[in-house]
Amino acid sequence: MRVHGTTHRRPNEVFELEERPRLAPAPTEPYDLPLYLSCKVHRDHHIQVAYALYSVPGELIGRRVEVRADGRLVRISYHGRLIKVHPRVARGRWSTDPADLPSEKSTYALRDIDRLQRTAAVHGESIGSYASRLLDGPLPWWG
């Protein structure tokens, strides 16, 4: 076996004696490759990442935000400042923080069926009954 020209030692022996004991065990799971994106905040206060929706504060509507999404989290930044962290959700799902929505829209946006029915009932028995029947059937957002 050859000797290294500078250290005058055998590389394989140096590796076995000094370097191998310091190595951490090899990972057992594949590396979670994150997505890096630039997304526009839509009028509904959400951005789309890998066919899932994530809410963003309303003052950023129409602006572009930077996104880093890995297998567990979606981190949203604006001008280098972290503004929101959501758990990663499956394709076709959404993660909405009620604080990102105007109070007058949060009931519908969060699909709060009980609150929608109570709000309709305040406007009269007929409207309350109609809303109950309408909301009791299959709903378009639960497909």
C-alpha cells in the first residue's frame, strides 16, 4: 500500500484509526428534499404549495412570498422575515389560521357548519330551516 506524499502515512490506516470512529451512523431514512418556491398570495388569503393551500395574513394579498416546504412544515417568509409556519398537509387539503382572515369571512372560510346554521337562524325560522337542510347534505368542500 502506498504512503501519502505529504503526511508520509498510509491513507487507509489513518482512516481506520482516526476517522472511522468519529463518523456518525449513516441515515436510515431518505433525505427530505425541501421545495423552495415563490408564491403569490391570492385574494382568499392563501397560497398554493404542491396542490395544497396555506393561509397568509391579509396585508400580503397580491404580494409574492418565499416558501420552504419539507415533509413536515411549510415556512412562509416575506422580504426575508418568517411570517407563518404551517404543518404540511396532503394534496387537496388546506391549513388555515383564523387570525389570517377577516372576522366576517372566517366562519365560511373555516367551514364552521354549526356557526353558519346559528347565524342563519337569527334571520328567521324559514331561513334557519333552509340553511339547516342545505348544510345537512353533501358539501362541495368535502368531496
